[in-house]
Amino acid sequence: MTDSEYIKTRKATADALINWAKTGIRQFAMREAVNDYLEVSGANRSSISGEEAILAHRK
């Protein structure tokens, strides 16, 4: 992913969060934007990969 795509995703997420905070509507659009941003940024990847990480996190 290029920097410009990352910045566009971050901006869309911020806009969705601000809109939801101001109006209280479009919660699911905000949630999808946040999930997309977390996936793009790599925040949802664990240090150990695979099923082991998922099981270890759930304990």
C-alpha cells in the first residue's frame, strides 16, 4: 500500500468517527472504516502468526 492510500484511509476513518461523534448516526459505517484502517495499518497483526496467536490472545 502506498502512502497516499494509507493517508486516504486514515482521513476517511477520521471523518467517519467525527461524523458519528457529532450526529450519533452511521455507527456501522464508522465501525467498518475503523476496521479497514486497523487492517491497513497492520495494528491487528500479532507478533506470533497464525492460530497460535489467536488462541493465546483469547486465554
